[in-house]
Amino acid sequence: MKVLFLGRRDSPVLAHLRDVEERVFRTARPLVRADPRVLRADFVVSHLYLHRVRPWALDRFPGRAVNLHNSFLPHNRGWHAVLWSVLEGTPAGVTIHHMDENLDTGDVIAQREVALAPDLTLKQAWRALQDDLASLFCEWWPRIREGDCPARPQPSGGSYHSRSELPSVEHLLTRGWQTTLGEVEEAATSEAER
């Protein structure tokens, strides 16, 4: 199978795909219709991709475009999922889902809730979730590629956070991304009590 991987060069998901698939093309740029990688690929896998996949591209890969997201969907769609999980008291986790025209709203293929210790920094927690997400993908990829995995709609509710929301809570990150989850929670609780 020929897979178009959307995302970073250092992704462990990309490394796995290169080990198990016939051909893997990669891009981190927005897709364009005339891109030969789009025309030749059989399947799309997105991990840490920073661009929206347009409907024309999704139409090219019906049921064959999946995204890996480091949240327990439907909670914390979009950006900075670990941070918002702490701030909103929602479950942390990882999800593999079909891509649709919206961001992180497609049917869930596989997901796992992940307990994060309060002494982890935001950066460590992000890394732990990325490792867990890569592991989940390796486990599920054979079934995903064969179309042999039931998917279910996401439950209603949840949340979405854009990149532009970070400045409104960044003051809670007293040591930037080295702030522990416990420190973030404590700062948010203290601020709410004022």
C-alpha cells in the first residue's frame, strides 16, 4: 500500500509506516490537488500535521484518511490538549479517528484514556501521550489499513480549543512548558478562587 503521511519528519508513526508499508510519501505542507503524492497514495495518515485537510482531499480518500490526536475525544479537540485537559478537568488520552471536514470530529477508531501524574511537566505529559498514541497506532494499523475496524461516532459535547486561546491562560504556565500538571492545576484553582 502507498501511504501519504501528513506530519513531522521525526514522528514515530512515520517510522513505523516506513517499516511496514510498500511506499510512504510525507509532507508537512498544505495539500494541493496536483501533488503527485496525493494522486499516487492509497491511504492518508495524519499525525502532528498543522494544516486542515480540505474536503477535495478527503473525497479522494473515502474511509482511508485517519488522524491521530493526543486527547480523549470529544474532549480537547484542536490545540494544546494536555493543557486544556488539566484546566478543564477532562480525561487525558489518545484517539485515532477518521478524518472529516471538521477538526478532530470524525468517527473514533480506537482510543485510550491515559492517567497523567501531577508531577509530569506539560512537555513530559505531551511526550508520554505521543508515545502512547504511536503505540496505539502500531497496534491498530493492520486492521485500519484493511478496513477491518468498526468506528463509532464521537459522543456529543466535548470541547475545541484554537491556538489563539493560549495567551489567555499562558500566565498559569509559570515555567513555560516545564510547568508541572499539578502546578498548572493549582494556579488555575487559585485564580478561580480570587
